[in-house]
Amino acid sequence: MSDSRLAMGDYRLSGKTVIVTGAGSGIGRSIARAFAEQGCSVVLAGRREDALAETAEGMSPDHVIAVPTDVQDRESVADLVAIAIDRFGSLDVVVSNAAAYTAGPIESLDPDAYRAMIATNIDGTVALVQEAIPHLKPGSSILFTTSVSAIRGDWNQAVYNASKGAMTMLMQSLALDLGARGIRVNAVAPAFTPMGALGDRVRSDPDFAAPFTNRVALGRTGLPEDVAPAFLFLASDDARYITGVTLPVDGGTSASTGQAHIDSTGRS
């Protein structure tokens, strides 16, 4: 784990138990590490044991457990929740972050890719919620990682956007259904957050980066550590009267109409 903290504030989450799916890389890794920094017990879920082990580096062994999980498999999700309860005795925050993504024209979308997006983004989220709810008490929080692609359309991402949009409707309806029980349900919507080799190229090659940044008000693409603190806030008592909302963490991407970026000289 990096020596620099992922969040500047203290969200008073110490002692809470958190499940994070898709915790082996990217935004999920940053979310898990951010909760660990706040003194939480964190259950890391993902398909690759080696990636989960990397996420767990630097965390207290007494307060982290890695559980290989395939959210497309209902029994795997049930085992995840059961292991979390067995290890830590309670469950306070559930983060549905695992996602599947395939782009391309819908007429050429591979059926397996289609099924993976639906099974991961929608079915996996539903399964996680269903397994977790019996263990959640008043004050608990359910959080989804959606996307600005759940808010507006994108070229060649019809099914992905639809799946993320479905997560938004699921979140809002669950907020209504669970509000009387004191369980809050919210979503965080990142914009394009490049990682790995793609992220390195976006940050080092201005010409390559231009199509990704020219609609972003803050002039750069996001980093996983830009997104993670929003989850801490929404899980904290500072957000105690917030439920059923989607918080864009997108550098101003969703503030744009999508029209061309024209500078003061009239150039796009």
C-alpha cells in the first residue's frame, strides 16, 4: 500500500466491516485501501487471488481477508458473504464494484460478451444485495460503482451503458425499499479512468490523450484514487441523510452538453 493516504479526512468508519467486489485492481483496489486506511475490516472479492494479495499488501492481517469470488456465480457470492460474517461477525458496508465491459457495434457483439456484462453488472449486483441484506442493520450502506455511461449514451457501448443504467434504477428503487430499515443505497459514477499501460500512455502522450480529455472540465482523466474517497463519504454518517443518489466523480465530464470544445480562438 502507498504511504500517501487516499483520503484527507477522517470519516469515522473504524470498526466497520466492508465487502468490496472487483477489489483486485483499479477503482476497486483504491476503494478497499481507502476503507482500510479508515480502520475498517475489509473483505476483498475478486476472481484472481494474486491480484487480491497485491491489494492486501500493507493492510493489517487482522483486518483483511481475500475471498476469490466470481459474482456471476450465485453460490460464490453467497460464500463471500458467509465468509465475511464468519470472519468479522458483522457487515456494515457493501460495495458492488465488479464490472464487465466490451465495446463495439451491437450487431457484432459476441453473445458471451453480452452475457458477461449482464451477469456481472446486473445479476452479480442483485445477488450481492440479496445475500447481504439479511445481515445489514440500521446505519448500513450499500454502494454501487456505476458510470457516467449510466447517465448518457456512448458510441459503441450500448449494452454496457444499458447495464450500468439498470444499476442506477436498481439503486434508486432499493433506496426506497430499504430506507425505512435505515439502510442507505447510493452510487458513485466515475468517468473514463484509464489504468495500466493505457493510463501511462494517456498521461504521457498529449496527442493520444486529447480525445479522452477534451470533454473533461478539469483537463485530465481520472485516477482510481480520485474516486475512492466518494465511497468513504457516502458510507459515513456525514451522508446520513443521503440515499438514492448517484454522485458523479468525473472531473466535470457530465457537465458538458457533448458539443465540440471551442477555445477562445475559435478552435476545437
